[in-house]
Amino acid sequence: ADLSGGEKQRLALAVAVLLGRDVFLLDEATSAVDPEMKSRIVDHFTNQSTATVLAVSHDETWLRADGVRVVRLGD
């Protein structure tokens, strides 16, 4: 209950990774973390060769990462 938003996000992502999931559905998964941690998280998920990752984000860190295919919906 005493964790910050960023700490909760990091904890949830760590649990998901440790559970060895094959599919990750991420919705603004790095919105509350600091820039260094955001880069580390994006690097981790964009370098996954054994998992499928669908990340919804407007953050440039995700949009400019190598290996990311951007799909824009709407206008």
C-alpha cells in the first residue's frame, strides 16, 4: 500500500517476467517510472525472442525502440 506508482509498475512487470509468460499485453506499462528504468524495461521487452509483446503507449521511448512495429489507430 505504501509503494509509489512506479514501484507498483516495476513490481507487476517483474512478477510477469518471472512467471515466464509467453504473451505480454502492456498498457502504458512505463508511465510512472523514471527515464532510466523506462529504457531498461523497453529494452527488455523489445529484445524478447521467446515472447509476444503488445504494448500500447504514446511514449517516444517505445515508439523509437528498435524492433518495434508501430500500428496507429484512428486519426
